[in-house]
Amino acid sequence: MSRKIGMWMYQNGGGDIIEEKIVKKLRERDITTITGMNPRNAVARNGVIYNNNVRSDELDLFFSYNAGEQTQYQVFLYQAMNRIMPMINSYEAFALTEDKFQTSFLLQNNGVATPDFQLCHRDDVSILKAIIKEWDKMVYKPTDGWGGLGLTKIENEATLDTLLPFLNQMDLRFFYVEKFLKYDNTDFRVDIVDGEFVSCYGRKASGTDWRTNITSGGSVFMREANDEVVDLAKRAAEVCKIDIAGVDIIYDMEREEYVVLEVNGIPAFATPEQEKEGLDLNDKKIDLIVDLIDRKTKK
Ligand SMILES: Nc1ncnc2c1ncn2[C@@H]1O[C@H](COP(=O)(O)OP(=O)(O)O)[C@@H](O)[C@H]1O
Ligand SMILES: [Mg+2]
């Protein structure tokens, strides 16, 4: 019997072209792909999830790759789908890496270096005051954010005091803070698929912002990986049991070691513009993903 998978992939930034390439390569292996399976449009009726007239029990695997849209409903169905078929990424890995605290906590427990962090209940403000004395500077991070959004650098106790009323207005359950690391305002983004190194590029913060994210004004530059960075990224992906990962790494100048900032579960492919500038990662990444889908759907 031939194999069939469902796919939900971002379409902007060249995602549609990547999708086409994956579908074509899967077809060569006699795997049919049903694209555009946005869980938003799905319903579950008894034990079957219906999405655009496709029944979940017809599918051998689901490939979910849309970072822009992950509403509660979509994530809810992600979890349900994962109970009955293999998913890339698995729901567990997806849910884990959506949360920076849960990820750093697990990484630290498996010997993967991250920035020092602290999590405390929203009412334990005194703990924050104590920790900033020790760390000098810190970063407040929403644990489920992306693109540098919501990250706030806290330079000293006075900044913390001015910030607290704002944080208290927000309906937060807890505070997650990291020690602000001394680094050269560049990072490594290392793509790993199925335990294998795909590519590495760097990002550099703009002169006016301390974050390297493109959405915060950062820019991509060509950067060779070294063994240490590749090993660290592979270890992080392995610990998170994640099939596809984009691992953000910076060099901590104080501890003189590389640390993992976060593991992204839906790292973007290079855009057509980035490809023109020489960012050459898409073909290798596509091939590894196709191999992975092939292997996971073997009957
Ligand atoms: N502990 C830290 N010390 C110094 N800079 C940091 C720290 N954490 C994050 N940054 C900067 O902020 C950027 C965004 O942080 P990150 O944890 O990757 O969150 P996001 O999901 O928003 O990308 C990083 O690329 C880095 O430039
Ligand atoms: Mg990041």
C-alpha cells in the first residue's frame, strides 16, 4: 500500500517553494503528500480527525511546520494527532521547545550549557532583587516568545524597580530571568535534522539593539561552524529529542564557553533573497527531512 502524509507548512518567505520541493521528492519515493492541512480547519469526531475531507486514519505521518500560526486550537489538535501517528516534530519536542524555561531546565540537567537562569513565582519579587545583585545585569524573557519580542534587559536594581509595576500589570504566573551574558553581539544559528548537522550561519545585532534577531534589526552573515558549536547543537537536539531544530548559540566571554540560548522547533529555511546572498542550506535540509519522513513511514 502506498504511503500518504499530511503537511502544514508556512507559505511566506519562500516556504511555498520549499514545500513543492519536499512534495516532489516524496513523490519520487511513492509517498503522497496532502498539503495545506491547517489544523484550524479540522474537526475531531469520535476517534477521527477530519481536515478538508481527509481522515486522520488515512495518514502515515503529519509534518507540521508553521511557526507563524499556533493557536490553542491548533496546538490542541497537534497533541491529539501525535497520539495516533508519527509527527515531525513530535508534539513532545514541539511543546518542550516552545518554552524556554522547560528547555533550559532540561538542557542543564543533561550537561548542556545555557545562561544561568532563575524562575520564581510572581509574588517573590525579593528573589529577583537578590539575584540582580549577584548577576549585575539580567534579561527578563517571556518563556514562549520569539524574535526577541518581550525580552527586556535589566541593567540594575533601579531598572528592575521601574519595570516591576509594568510586569505586575500583566497577568504573569512567574518570572523567568537569565543572567545577561557578556558576548560579542553575534550568535550562531545551527540547523540540525535527524541528528545531523545541516548548516550554520551567524547573526549580528544592529548597533542600536543588543539582540541578534532579524526582527530586532539584526542581520545574517556567513559563518563557519566549529566542532564545539556543532557538537553543542547536536547535543541540545538530542536531549530535546527533536527531529528538526535550529539551535541558537552564543559565546559567553566570562565563562569562556559556548552556551545554548534556545532551541527553535520550526527554524525557517533560507529565503530566496538569503539564498541569493549565498546562504546555502535548503537542499541539504530538504534531503534530510525527506529521508526522515521515508524512514518514519516505512511499513
Ligand atoms: N542571557 C542573555 N544574555 C545576553 N543576550 C541574550 C541573552 N538571551 C538572549 N539574548 C539576546 O537576545 C536574542 C533573543 O533571545 P532568544 O533567547 O533567542 O529569544 P527569541 O526566541 O526571542 O529569539 C538572542 O539572539 C541574543 O542576542
Ligand atoms: Mg532566538
